[in-house]
Amino acid sequence: MAVAEALPANTDRGGAFAAFFGGRTLGAVMLLAPAVLFFVVVFVIPVGLMIRYSFYQQTTTGDLTASATLANYARLASVDLYRTVVMTTLRVSAWTTLIAMLLAYPLALVMVRGNALVGRALTVIVLAPLLINVVVRTYAWRVILANGENGVLNWTLAHVGLGPVRLLYTEWAVIIGSVHVFLPMMVLPLSAALGKINPSVEEAARTLGANSWSVFRRVTLPLSVPGLAVGATLVFSLTASSFVTPALLGGNFAKMLGTLVEEQILTVFDWPFGAAIATLLTVIVMIVNLGSVWLVERRFPSRASEAH
Amino acid sequence: MSEGGLGKGAVLLYAITAVITLFLLVPLLFPIALSFSDTPFVVFPPQGFTLQWYWKVLNEPDFTSPFLFSVQLGIFSAIGALLLGTPTAMGLVRYSFPGRGLIQGLVLSPLVFPMLVTGIALLRLFTSINSHSSLTNLVIGHTLVTVPYVIRTVSASLLLIDPSIEDAARTLGATRAQTFWRITRPQIVPGLFAGGIFAFVTSFDNYAISMWLADAENFPMPMAMFALISRMFDPGIAAIASLMILMSILIVVVLERLTGLQRAMSV
């Protein structure tokens, strides 16, 4: 009797033991080890080394100084030119995110709630540009925004009797180009969030006498915040760390962290300073990511865990 | 669903949406329009009609050799991403163990980590270990940033199939490799295909990694085009842009036919 009682427990424990250290775990290790090894060697360690580099300085012979220092960061914070670059990066990214939100909302609403055929067509229209090279899309904006009479926009303005505008090589050119390039990254999470809202909640609000605008403002908008937060994080991070768009549309007149770091590493060869800029960029992106997770989890404890 | 789902503002909303759609699409038409212009410079509005710029760029080594290099790089990277991503997806979907979330976070992190910084870190690594073969360096870098796409598409396919069929095959004496090849693989073909195409396209379009790892001889297409923009003033550059837009449209059509674009991009 005692044996009979002990047996099931024993096999159970034995089973769990075997499952953990025997065949099944071996299977998981075999499947996952190559990728984990690859990621540690070519991603985790190099990023760590790069961050470490940012705390050293380069001597005239190209070697590193012996002791760690914050000099690169002090330089980034104290020199006017670099401070301007940091501020431009934050400003351009913030405007791009805000404009992308305003444009993405109607698109996402129609994609989710509109006519099924229109929604499907819209999905393809929004997604397709993601597969067109960023250099090509940015080139198109150079053609449109070109200063002088050959620019599409200025030609059009001249024909309706409006004065020429100087947009290429300004911050606004970078913002316009970035909105065009990154808008899909806002529309996708937003439409996913809108799709999760139960239409009967909005129906109930309408039945209770709310007009379309208050249904949107009091029901739809608050419930879509998680999607907006994900989209905003993506667009802000991608804009802040972009190179092609600021280089081709902003040139030297709207320098951003991406163009500065390229110049410091590939032209000036100041590795430690370049590493400090790259680390700052990483910190900015991480703050934005963690901030949006924190915001969503505070307001939507259940939804945040659902999204993971 | 009817327009009722949008309430009374439906007409206004459709109008606004139409304008935003134009903002998304119309800019892409200008390079195409300008590429037919019969003028020695890019001018707007385009004048005349000629196909000579297409003929010119197709015979221009500055365009054709980076193009072929990018195709080669894309194929190698897609193979690398499939070889590394498929077992990872299987491990993450089929097993649960402590630290699973951490590993998943690690292998998907290149999607959220600033890619420019990943490129700098890779350049630092390859410089310190004296790895100067830029094709090898680029394939490693592109594989790193394309693996997450394969993991996502293959995971999505794995979640749709019944794991008990695999267990049955194992019980009946098939080895792990046999089970994968004869049971699992045929069922996840759409995921493998979408992942492979995605990895190829992502590699083909990549700039943020390539800009650090390319050298003067091994020059992928997006970088060649970037360089040509500031150097080529005839409509040839518009012709190159048009050819690349055309290629993207073909890929969109293929993906839409294969799995549906939305599913392929796993949104």
C-alpha cells in the first residue's frame, strides 16, 4: 500500500527530472544554442565593447588612454555644435512622431472599421512602401522639395501664383521625409489596437446618446493608447537613429546624431567619441522604450501584459 | 462591415484618408515620371519621352555590379537567417523552460535596438579581430538583423500546426532530423518562404549596417544609389529609382499571392 502510494509521486518526480535534464531539455538546448551563441558573439559582446570604448580617449598614435574618463560625454554636452545636433535630433523625432500619429489615426480607423475592400487595399498601400528602399523614397522627396524652379513643389506653387519655398536642407525636409518613411510603423500597431476594441462598447456609448466625436474622444481614443504608444516608440526611435533621411534631406543644415556619428567614425576616425555618440543614441532609444512601456502598464495593467 | 462602423463622420474620414493615401503614393510616382524625360538633367515637368536612361543604367557598371552584389548578399543572408532562425523558432515555440522569455527577447532585440549602433558595434568587432573580408562581415551583420523576421514568420507557422503529429513520428521511431524533414518542414513551408523573402528584402534594402561594413569593392545597391544621387545629375538616377520601385512592387505582389502581405509582415 505504501509502495503503491509512493510510486506515482516517484514516477512523477522522475518524469519531471527526465523532462528537465533528459531528452526534452537536450532538444531545446540543441535548437537554441546556435542562435544564442551567435547573438552573444556578434551582438551582445560587441555592443558592450563599444560602450566601454566610449569611456576612453584616443592618443595621437591611435591607441587608447590607460584610464577611463567621461571626457567624451563632457564634450558632447559642452560643445555648442554637438548640443545643437542632440536638440535637432530630439526635435525632428518628436515632430515626426506627432505628425505620424495625426496621419495614422484616420488610416487605421478606416482600415479596421471601414468597408472591407477599402480596408484591404489600404493595408497594401500602407505596407508596400516599407518594401521600397529608404534611399529611393528619400530621393523622391529630394525631387519634390528641391529648391529653385526644378522642384516639383516650387513649380506647382509658382503655377498657382505662390512664392517659392526653401525646404530642402532644412529640418522640415527631414521631418516630411521621415513621416513618409516611418508612417507605416505607426499605422500597424495602431490598427492592431483598434481591432481589439469591441465595437459593441462604442455601440453602447452611441446608444446612450454620445455623438460620433465623443465616442471617439471618450471611448475609442483612450482604448487605443497602447497601440499609439507602441507606434510612437517605434517612429521616435527609428527617426532618432536614422542616417539616410537627414543626410539626403538635411545635409549640413539639419545634422542629426546619425549623420554626426558617421562623420566622427568614418571621416574623423575618432572612435571613442563616435562610440559615445552611439551610446547616447542607445540611451535615448531605451528611455523612450521603457517610458512608453511604463506609461501603458500604469494606465492599462491588463492590456500591457496582453500585448507581450 | 458597413460604413455604420465609422459613425456619422464616415464621409469626412474617407476624404481625409484619401488625401493621406495620396501623400503616401504620389511621391513615388515622380522618379518614374522623371525617368522618361528627354533632357540631360533631371527637370520638372519632364519633357519628351525616351527610354535611353534605362538603357544607359542597365549598361552602367556603377549600377549593375552593386545590384549583383546586393543580390548575392541578400541570398547568403537569407540562407543564414533561415538556418539560424528556424531551429530557434522551434525551440521557442515547442519548449517551455526558465529563461525562455530572456532568449526570445535576445533574438528579437535587433528589431528595436538602433540598427546604426549595431553596425558600429560590428565594425568595432571586425576591426579588432582583423576580419577584413567585407562580404563575410556583411553577411554576418545582415544575418543578425534578418534572423528576427524568420523567427517571427516560422513561429507563426509552427503555432498553426499540431505538435502531437511530431510526437507520433518520434514515438514511431523517427529521429529528430527525420521528424523535422518529413513532418514539420512540409507544414511550415509558408513561414519559411515568407521569412526567406523578408530576410532577402531586408538585406537588400539595408543601409544602417552596410554603411559601416562595406568597402570600395563590395558596395551594396542602396549605398551605390546614395553615392550616385550626389554625383549623377541626368535622369539615369530616376531610372534606377524606378527600377527599384518596380522590383518592390513585384515582391509585394509575390508576398500578397503567397501568404497575404499582412500575414507575411506579421502584424
